[in-house]
Amino acid sequence: MAKKTTYYVLVVEGCVEPSLSDPFKSWLARDKEARRVRNFGVDNHGDTENNGVFWLDVTPDGKVEVGAYSMEADEAARKRYDRRTQVRQERGSLPDGR
């Protein structure tokens, strides 16, 4: 079985304490979790001001890639997701209400 890239959310809480999520199967699922963490905090209490939220990928050959999220990229991803959802609804492959 071929290895696949694994996707993680890296959070640096209080700009001091790093924590790594469990792996996600897709970058889309990972980015959804990153948005949740950025909006609501790691513990869902809204303490997001001093946390750094980063994407982290491990490629099949073991290479680690890390990057920061930007508001522009987040908005572009949301628009792509909304458009794909709209198309699926129009085709009848997704119920209304997502």
C-alpha cells in the first residue's frame, strides 16, 4: 500500500507550548479543524489571542513541511468549499443544509 501525505494542525499555545493534533486524512479536514482552533481556541473557551496555528504536512518520504495560515488563504478556501457544495446540491448529491 502506497504511503500518503499526512496532515496535522500545529498549535503553539501562548506562543510558548507546542501541541500537534492527531493526523487528518485530508488537508480540507485539517484546515477545518485549524479554523475551529483559531476561532474558538484549543479548549473551546475562546482563548485564541496568543496562539499560533500552523499547518504541518508529512510527505510519504518523511519530509516535514510547516506553514502559517493567512486570512486571505482561509477566505479563498471557504469560497472554494462553498462553490463545491453548491454544485453538489445542484446535482442532487448533497442534501440542502449541508
